[in-house]
Amino acid sequence: MILLWLILIPIIGGLLCWQGERHAGPWLPRWFAAGSMLLVLILSLWLWISGDYSLAVPGGTPQWALEFKRDWIPRFGISFHLALDGLSLMLVVLTALLGLMAVICSWREIDQRVGFFHLNLLWNLGAVIGVFLTLDLFLFFFLWEAMLVPMYFLIALWGHNAPGGRGRIYAATKFFLFTQASGLIMLVAILGLVYVHQQQTGVLSFNYMDLLGTSMSPLTEFWLMLGFFVAFAVKMPTVPLHSWLPEAHSQAPTAGSVDLAGILLKTAAYGLLRFAIPLFPNASLDFAPVAMWLGVIGVIYGGVLTFAQNDIKRLVAYSSVAHMGFVMIGIYAGTEMALQGVTIQLLAHGISAGGLFILCGEIYERMHTRDMRQMGGLWARFKTLPPIALVFAVASLGLPGFGNFVGEFLILAGTWALAPAVTIVASTGLVLAAVYCLILVQRTFHGPIQGDAASLRDLSSRERYMLLILMAVLLWLGLYPQPFLDTSTTTMQAIHEIYRGAAVAVAAP
Amino acid sequence: MSFTQAQLLALLPILIVGATALAVMTAIAVRRHHRATATIAVVGLNLALIACLLVAQLEPQQVTPLLRVDGYACFYMALILITTLATATLSHAYLENDRRNPEEYYLLLVIAAMGGLVMVCAEHLATLFIGVELLSIPLYGMIGFPIGERRSLEASLKYLVLSASASAFLLFGLALIYAQTGALGYAELGAATSQLSANSPYLLVGGAMLLVGLGFKLSLVPFHLWTPDVFEGAPAPTMLFLATASKVAVFAALTRYFAEAGDYHFDRLLDVLSGIAILSILVGSLLALAQKNLKRLMAYSSITHFGYCLVALIAGGELAVEAVGVYLLTYVVTALGAFGVISLMSSPHHERDADSIHDYRGLFWDRPYLTSTMIVAMFSLAGVPLTAGFIGKFYVLAAGIDARLWWLVGTVVLGSAIGLYYYLRVIIAMFLTERGIHRTTAPLDWAQRAGGIVILLITVLMFWLGVYPQPLIELIRAAGLH
């Protein structure tokens, strides 16, 4: 039941925000929204502290710490099925934390239609939490698509029309089209899997646990796996399918960017780990080298393109492409170490990218530009913003002591034994990351002051505490990641077992 | 031939609608009064709807060789009656201040509805033809109802000419089928065709001509050319009827014909139908991309949607009838929402209906509830989850995948992706404010009107069907062809 509340609180909160503005003015929705996300955060932390996530894995069947199941559309064997394990818990906590930050960082930025803004933001977060919890493939697709609509409105209605860019509506539409079209391909794959399963057992079911271990011909398995992979690769984003991301990020409002980079991209990695690999282990194993090289291309291509950006938000957006490339490598390497690295990388990237986007938003609010050529010398014009930005930048480049380092190190170390070439090429991405992060800092904060030298309004205490909390979490992830690793270890072991099972099956005959 | 009591009872919905037509005609002859005429029509349609629900409880009845009143027929009769009721309610708001005799509109509407009822009960090719004509002929009048308008008259004439030629095709097709098999009833046809080879030329050509005739009414590509012009020229309530009740009746009749007269036997016919479906989906979506006029956009969108529905029909098997039912129902609910808003925004004394996307710019911030209906309807047409349209699309994909029609499934996915683009354009327009250009066409007190209530109910229904479709699915399974 508590799982249902995790989804319902943001949805009800969103409705209250919408109606609240009509009766009391714009301050009420902000407090309602912050309150709902805080409640979700507390609930999820309580689940973490009180629950036991190190359940043994008997025979490779996944175990759930909590489960909630009701019939929904029995005609198709569809149920409203939620379940929680270590991995989903970690991501729910991340969603709640970044969701809270997204609400707080738009406190001053959004001054028009505040109620409707928070309705969209909270519904999006509610749907994302649902995606992390669901175990029914129909419900999964349902929520996967449902989270797009509010995001579309966030970008299209409260976004920026960057000069030179093609506008927020273009960006929002492109985002929606890419993700929805790939989502439909996944729906076709889901239905294909369900009918294959029905032919074998005579039972029509969308339940994850029923569909696990469906045996099928290698060709069918490959095509179905590809259907899932395309949807997740678009969302991740993987390189040939990434072009919606920089557009969407540069036009989105700050909260939208935080949400998009910090949370929405993680749904893709989660989808691969939870659905694509366990449902199609053999095809995934065959496909792993391709996927890993796609990840490497993402790391290098994203890193190189990051240099070329003048728009500070596009820069951070392209760096996300590079960071998610590491995630792709780790997921398809499939060793336990690499998979654990993926957990840390997901959390750390969510927080560091979220922090950087918040900082971009703060700079934009004060300077009304995101063009780095017009910045320069900001160190002299702010008191606390530049050092905080430096911390997030070095975290993002993978400096030891921060979570990103742990994540990338574990991924690369875990991949080495399996695919040395991938590891070597991907490691150069770390150098690229160091260069573009330092360029970001150098071009914005150092150098000659551009234009007006008057000092700018520094961070308010609301903004400062928000960023300090994120910094603290990043340090925690970097210095003592054990609690996080312990929580997700069972899930990752199970996925590793699936890989090994597939590899053994290949080797046996 | 004598009727038993049970047979008369089964015919009750059709009889009541016929009586209503007579009553409306008499009332107009006695005294012209808009509201009274509309009330008579609405009461009659409601009685027919109640009768329909009663008949649904009874055993299926074969009434003469011509008509069969079973659960399937009752479901579609109810659907057509509900659509007609919504049309009547919305046309009352639309025609209210029209000084030129608005009363006859209801007469035409009720007769057209009767044609629809006859079609969905048709068990015989003669009844099918009578139903098609009874449905189409009043529509000429309904399209050209604002006789002062050049565009309406032009649309009416266009529909008259094309519809008449389509009927000629249909008739020729029936004649060819009769020439080969000597039968017109579906059951005898089914028995006869199963013994003939799948390549018997008369039957194949006859079947193809029948498809041409019905394809015109469903505006499937390549028989779609009349649709955008007629939709644009027709008054908004007529467009609503044309896009929903009329097409649903034809499609329901086509589905019954396919399932009972053994047309799944003809692979070549199915190939042709697949081609028509693919073309309808692609041409409809691609042409809709460039539209600035909402009525034309909806016209192309309806072409696409009946293409999707055709995919379910082609899939055949146990799932097909169910999928067609679900798809038609969700489409009707959605279209009622979208066209209903257009009707409420329009009124015949303005030069034209509120049919440009421009008319809806920034409307959300002034009239949130009316616009919410439009937004939900657009998402539903696009097949986004949480709305009824998604359940329909899910069914079509499920039927297609179950039958392994990969080309058609791929086209559905492609069409949906393209469709999303133009639906989003309409949606986002409603949020964009530009001061000074806003025009409100309809009176602002719409919420007090019956039309407003209908619209709100439809919005609730669109959500409810999208979130909890199980009751609907059970209903439609019960109303299958057994």
C-alpha cells in the first residue's frame, strides 16, 4: 500500500497545486509541491532505513521487499502490480530528492501559471516513480508514456526561446516525438512477447514474473529485445538517437532540465536493467558488444561535442550524453562490479548534472544569457556561486572523492576483464571530461570580465542550502558508497546471474 | 409473413425512431417551434435507447431474413443513438438563434439515425443497401442546411454526386455477387462462398465493388477526396454526425458482412484491404500535417483512424470483432469531445464556424474546462495513455500482432508518430497567448447549456475508459458476433 502512496502523493499534490493557485495565489502551489515531494522523500528514506534489501536470491528468481498487486484489466491478464527492490528504492530516493530540488529551484524562476506548472512537474515525478516500481509490462508502458505529457508541457510552456535556437515548442515536440515513437515500438515488442508467451502456456499475461524465462527462437528474441532497446536507447540517450536531448535541455526551464537529466534519463537505464536484459538474456548477451561500443561512441562523441558548445546548458546536456555512455557500457558488461558501478554512476550523475543545471539556471536568472562568450570573469562578480560550481564541475569530471569517480572507476574496472578494448577507448573519455569541465569553469568564471563589471546578486540561502545538500550527497557517494552498494547488491547479483546463465547456455552446446 | 411478438419487440428501437420521425414531421406541420421540435426528437431517441437496452437482454431474434437483432446489433444501435442524441443536443445550441427554419434539421437527423440502425442489424445485402441509402440521403440536406452559405451548398452537392456514384458501385457489386451465388442473405452467402474457389471472378469483383461503395462512406483512401471539403463546408453538428454515427454504422455493417458472409475466405480481397488500410493511414496523416483548419484536420484524422480500424478488421479471428468494437467506441467518444467543442465554439450566424486553429489560441487560460475537453480529445486521438484512444490503439496493435500483420503494425506505429505531431500542434496552440487577437465565437454561458454538460460527461468518459476499460471490454465481449 505504501508503494501506491509513493505514486499517489505527487499526483494528489499536483491537483492541489492547480486548484490552490486559483483560490490562494501563487505561493500556495509552491508549498504544496515542496510538501508533497518532502513527504515522498521521507517515506522513501524510511523504506530504506526500515527495510531489508539484502534478501538472498534463491535460484535467480528476483525477490521483492514490498509488493502491491490488484487486478486491473483481467481480459488481458493486466494487473496493477508494484514491487520494490534495492535498485528501484535507490532510484525512487533519487527521484524524490531531485524532485524536491526541482520544486525549490523554480521558487522564483516560475512566476506565471504557477499552479499548472507544479501540476505538470508533480505528475511527471509521480509517473517516474511509478516506472521505477511497476512489474506489469502494460502498466510500465502506460506510465512510460504518461510521464512524457507533463514534460512536454514543462518545456513548451515555461521554456526559453534561446536566440538562434529553434524555439521551445520545436524542442518540446521533438522530445515528445522521439520518445513516443520509440515507446510505440516498445509496445509492439511487449505485445509480441506476450503473444509468444501465450502460445507456449495458453495464458495471456503482462506480469513480469510470468514472462521471465519465456523461451523463444533466437530471431524472435533478437527482434523483441531490439524493440525494447530502441525505446531505452532514445531515452538514455545513445548516440545516433540523442539529438532531441540538447534541444530539450537548452529550452527547458531549470526544473525541467533537472528533472530530465537527473531522473528521466535514469528510467532508460532502469528499463534496460529491469526488463530488456532479464527478459531477453541470450539476445542481450549477443548484442552486448554492439551496445558497449555504442556506449563508447557516446562517451567520445558526447565529450568532443561538449567542447564545441557556447551555450552553457547545451554543454551540460552533451556531457550527460557522455556520462550515460558509461552507464551503457556498464550495463552490457554485466559483471557484478560494473553493474554496481552503474548504480553509483546513475545516482552521482543525477545529482551532479542536476546541480550543474540548477547553477546554470541561477546564472541565467541573473545575467539573462546562457552564452559563455558573454560571461567570463564571473568569479569576481559573485561570492559563493563560482566555488560551488567548481565543486560540481570537478565532481562531474570524476575527481576522486565524489560519486562520479566511484561509478566510472567501478564500471571501467568491471569491464576490463571482459572487453579491454572498450575499456581503453572509454577511459580516454575521462580525459575529455576533465578538459571540458575545466573549460566550462575557465570560460565562465575566469578570464577578462565581459561588459558590465558590477557585482551580481549572490546565491540566496534557499539556493545555497539546496546546492550544499546535493554536494553533501555527492561526497557521501564518493567517500562511503558502501550503504548504496549494499542496497543494490542483490538486484545486481541477480542480473549478473542472468548474464552468466546465458553465457553458460551459449558455451554448453 | 407474420411477426411474432418477440420479433416486434426486437424491432422496437427502429420502430420508435421511425415513429419519432413522423412525430417531428407532424409537429413542424402544426406549428414551428425550435425547442419543442428538438424536445420531441430527443425524447424519441431516448425512448429508442431505452428500448435498445431492453432488447439487449433478450435472445437474439431473426426478424424476417432481412434483419437480425442480436447483442452486436444492440451495442451498435445504442452507440448510434447516443451519438445522434449528442448531435441533437449540440445542434440545439448551434441552431438556437437561427431565424431560418431550424426545425427540419431534427427530422433529417432522426431519419439518418434510422438508416444507421437498419444497417447494423442488416443480415442481408438488400437491407444493407436500404440502410446505406437511408443514412446518406438525409445527410445531403444536413450538410447543405445553412442554405445561404456557398461552401455548405458546394459541400452538399459534392457529397450528393460522389455518394450517389458510390451507391451505384455498391449496387453493381451486390448484383455481381448475386449473379454468382444466387443468394443475398449473409448466411447463405457464407455457405455458398465456402464451396466456391477463392478466385471466382464475379465474386471477387463484386466484393471489390462492395468495398468501393462502403469505402466511399468510410472515406478510406483512395475514396477519400470528398472528405476534407465536405467536413469543412458542413455545419459543425453535421460534421460530428458524419464522422461518428455514419461511419460507425457503415463499419459495423462491414464487419458483420465480413465475419458472416465468409469474406475472410478471399485472400486477394484481404490484400486489397491491407493496401487500403496502409494508404489510409499514411495519406491521412501526411495530408493532415499541413492543415491550418481544424475541421479539415479532423477530416484527415478520421481517414487515418478508420485505416487503423481496418487493421483490426483484417486481422480477423476472435479478437477482431472485439477490437473493432473497442476502437469504434473509443473513437466515437473522442470525436464527440473534439467536434462537440468545435460546435460549441461555432454558431451559424457568423460567417464561418470556429474552425481555424488560430481561433483556439490561448483559449486554455480563458475557458479551461472547455479547452480541457479538446486537449484530452486530442491526446486521445493521438493514442496517449490515460485516455480512451490508447485502449483503442492497444487493441488494434494487439489484434495486428496476434495475426502477425507486421507491415500493418509498422504502419500503425508510423501513422501514430506522424499523427502525434499535428495533434500536438493543436494542443499547444490552445496554451499560447497573443493579446488582442482573441475572438470568442460562442456565448460564454455555455456551461449552463445542455451542450456543456454533454461535453463534460464526454471528458469524464474519455478518462474513465482510458484508465479503467475493463467494464467496457466486458460489455463488448458480450456484444460479439456469436
